[in-house]
Amino acid sequence: MTSNEARCTSCHAGYGWKDDTFDFTDMTKIDCLVCHDTTGTYKKTPTAAGMPDPSVDLVAVAKSVGSTSRKSCGDCHFNGGGGEAVKHADLSRQLLKPERNCDVHMGGYDFQCSECHRTRNHKIAGRSSSVPVVEGDMSCTGCHSDTPHYGDDLLDHHLNKHSNNIACTTCHAPVYAKCKPTKVFWDWSKAGDKNRKPQKDKYGMGDYNWKKGEFIWKESAKPVYAWYGGFMKRILLGDTLDRTQAEINITEPVGSINDPNSKISPFKIMKGVQAVDASYDYLLVPHLFPKNKEDKTAYWKHRDWQKSFSAGMQAKGMKYSGQYEWITTNMYWGVEHEVMPADMALSCVQCHESLKGERTCNRCHQDNRDVDFKSIAHKGTDFSYMASKGRDVSHLVGTTDYIDFKALGYKGDPIIYGGRFKKLPMGYKAHK
């Protein structure tokens, strides 16, 4: 197997796992059939370190190899982070056959993943916000250009100006997890209670699993917005944590309102409660899945965190003090999929409170009988319609200041207070 074939395209279902911690240096058990099987029968045995399941007809599979598909990519990526739609805000099996309003590219045009994540020499373009693996950058502008709004009217002019400061998915993916609820909170400290009966939430999702703890799920959730310049700050295994903070960001976007390369971008925050070494102040790795019947340390067999942390850290070659505490952590996960049709993007009014009244675009532009400014300002996502289709967005109906300008460093609505780097023509001072 070549080094290009031994890529981390199979992060889950047991591929490359060693003592329940993924070893990115041990990729020799990842094979071509993981991505190129077209029969749908190829599978791994979770405890066999990447070896095919004995029931697989390898000859039949080898005779049926073909191009990748949403299914072959999704078999791993739809389940990233511990299960379907667990941590990824916008990836689930619903994207195998999505409606157009769920994802316009996959549901409207039947795109396969490789049509955007283009591949050269088995290096797959795309950058995750959760892990530092990257084999080439890609963005919406690769197809749509830096001026993606193709009309010549007033609205398209302003939207193209917005593209210098706002990521495409900020407007075109105003909510995430539309197709299937995603987990937004995961408390490992509550694990271990076999007598606790899981309860179903309003989405039909369970709130508890004795192996993994307590959960909160969310469907059609409003993202958190942050300045993002293409880089992420990450806490890596062994990094010392600042435990004076109430919550610790183990990943967070790097960007600033003063950085011209940063854009306002949407994120899901995955909040969790997990263990830290009380003496060394770094995150702990538990040993969860039993290696065999004689395994005496796996948490999913013995429900003993002390034994689990001791074995997990030993497997990683790291010290464990014998004392642990539970801390609250946040991970920022970028929203890149579930892009809605253009007519369902955020409207001007949904972001700019100053346009909500009778005065809209005529704050700056002269009244023109041939242009309906109010119609232009209100053209966008209809949360009432989405709610009528069963989406959990009733609380978003009538929302304005959607991306929260003050939280992003503005004094308020930029129409009133000015943008990042220039003055308004009406005597207002631009943001400093």
C-alpha cells in the first residue's frame, strides 16, 4: 500500500484504532475498498484493528470497485465523533437522499462529495475545523467566485460587497441540523448508571446512554457566529489547560474584526463535560472498548474511571496522577453543508435591525418608484414556512440582528455605525 492510499479516510468503525485511541501514525490497515466498494457489503470488524469482517465476499467486492459516492464518504463522515450527526452539525445519513431545501447541492443537483472535495493523487481537498488534517483548501468561491451574486441590481451589488466580510454559509445556511438533530451537549461524568432509563426528547432522541453519559440534542439550530480567517486554535493531547476558566475551548476559530482576511462565519458549539488530570492539568484518554474477555480496565466493561484512565494514558505513553476532575469544554464545528436554496438565505432585515421599520434602503438611496426597497430588504428565509414544515424554528420568526453585531465587535448595526474599515457617507463614524 502506498502512502497516499494509507490516508485517514476511515477514522471510525475501528479503522486504525489502538486501545480505543486513534493512532494517526498507524494507517496501514486502511485499504482501497473502504472508499471504492460499490456493493455496500464491505465492512470492518470493530475490534480487529482494520481487518475486513470475515463475512465479506472480498472477491465480489474487488470486482465491483468504482468511484466514491455520498454513501462511501458518509459511512465514515456521517458518523464522525461517536455516531450519526453527533458532532458534525451538518452531516448525517439524511444527505444520502436529501430534499432540496435540506441541501441544495446534494438534494437539488445530486452532487457527490467529490464534486466539491476534489481529489488529486488521493489527496482530498477540504479542511476540518475540528482536527488539523488538511490535504488542500476548498471554499464556495472555488465554484461561485468572489462575486457570487450574478445579477446587476442593487441587492446583488451589496451582497457581493458583503462577500468580503461574510462567509457564504452565514447567509445560506442560517440554521444547522435541519435534516436530523445533532448532539450539542455531552456529559461523560454522568455515565455508568445502568439503572437510569433514557428519556426521549421532543425530537425522539435519547437523553442518556450508560456507556457515554447524558446528552442534549438540537434540530434546526441557530449557529454561533465568529470571525474566522481560515485557522483554528486547538488544545492537543498533553497541552496544559488554563483551569481558571469556567469553560475551556478545545478548538476555536482564529480571527478578528480588524483582520481583513477574517470573515463572519457560522459554527456549532459542541459543549461537553470530560475528564482532566487534576495534577498535570491536561485532558485524559479513557480506555473504553474491551480488547477481549480478559480485559480488566475497559470502562464499558467495568465502569471504573480510575482503571480506564490509567490504562488509556499508559497506552498513550503519558503520566496519570491518579486524580481526575470533570471540566466543561467547547468545540467549534464549522457549518459547511446543508446549504439552502438562494431564495432561503437570510434577508437584509433579519440581520439589520435598522431596516425593519418603514425606512429601509432609502436610508442611503434615494426613493425610486421602480424599486420596491421594502420588498428587497425583506426577501429571504421564511422561518414561518420552515416551522410549518416541522422545523424547530418558531422562536426565530421575526428575528433581527441575527448574527449579533455587538458580539462580533461592532458598536451596533453597521448601517448605523459603519463597517470595519470605512466611513459611511452620512457623517457616521466607521468602526475602529
